[in-house]
Amino acid sequence: MLASFLMGLVGGQRAMTPLAAVAIAAARDELPTDNGAPKLLSHPAVAAGALALAIGEMAGDKQKTAPDRIVPIGLAARFVTSAIAGAALVPRRQRWLGAAVGGLTAVAASYPGWRARMAAMSQYGQTPTGFVEDAVVLTGAAAIARNAAKLGAA
């Protein structure tokens, strides 16, 4: 469940990144064997689409009109995408628990992440803080997806 929890932390900051990370890992056959991911997740078109949506979200995040991550639709998106990612990172028999851990962690992590970003934005601005957050989120998501089997054994 550690991988699902960690990916939920990522999902609290960027809704589409967890889905993109696990879809890319699934398409490359890099997820743990007997994982709880839906078969469709491993299709290259799904991975490409999720990646495009994640890039779009990151670009939109730098705009002044970007909504806060804690608006209801943003929280719902974070829950759903992180739940799918959480299920993909655990054995099939634990997929519902992995989904719950990933989704609920994403919702909970959204609030402190939003507060930290708002505090940093007042000093450094929206775009620079967004790029720093993107770097942390991308690095974390890639490391979690790449090491899910090891994290599951921890």
C-alpha cells in the first residue's frame, strides 16, 4: 500500500500525473505482475492521452485563471485518477484497498499542498512555484511507478 499512498500524495498536487505515470508504466509492462490495473490502462493510446492531459494540466496550472486544486471538481478528479493509480500499484486481490488509499490520500494531500503553494506564490509568484511543484511531482510519480514492486515489498 506504500506505493498507492505515495502516488496519492502526488495526486493531491496534480490530478492527471498519477494516471499518466501508471499508464506509461503499464504500457511499458513495468508495473508489478498481477497488479490491479484495468487492462485498458496498458494501451499505448491511453498512456499517450493521459500524458497529454497531464501536460495540459501542468500548463494550465501556470495561468492566472487556474482554479484552486481544492474546488469540488478538482478534488473529484484527484480522487478518481489517484484511485486508478493506487489500484494499479498493488496486487489484484488488493486493488480496492489500493484504490481507496490512493484516492483518499490525494484528497487529503490537496489541502496542505494548496496552502503551501499559496504561501510560496505570495513570495515567488505562480509560474515559478508551479514549475518547482511540477518537478517534484514528476520526479515522485516516475520513481513510484518505476519502483512499485519494491515499495510493495516494503
